Amino acid sequence: MSVYKVIELIGTSPNSWEEAAKNAVERAAENLRELRVAEVVSQDLVITDGKVEAYRAKVSVSFKFEGSH
């Protein structure tokens, strides 16, 4: 039997929401093992002086929980 923990992350990109989500997942993978599923929860934009500065994607990521019994 396995247990998974879910965390929320916000990734950013100057190019796209897809890249922002990918950045969040790949950064999480540097520190967490056995990532299983990622779900984009929301998307938004950072606007400066009427121009899009960054795309942001809030992502829920699940990974295998390895706590003590």
C-alpha cells in the first residue's frame, strides 16, 4: 500500500503557461522523489505597464510519501 503527499507550487515563465508548469514540476523533481501526477490548478499573468511580463501556473504535484511507520 502506498501513500502520496500533494503540494502546490507556482511556476513562472516569460513565454507560456505550459513552460511555467513544466518549470514548477522539473524544479520539484530536483528535490522530491517519485513524482506521480501534476495538475494545473490555475493560471495567471504578471502585467507591467500594460504588457505581459510573466506567465504563472499553480500546479498540484503528488509524490510518494516515505514517512516512518
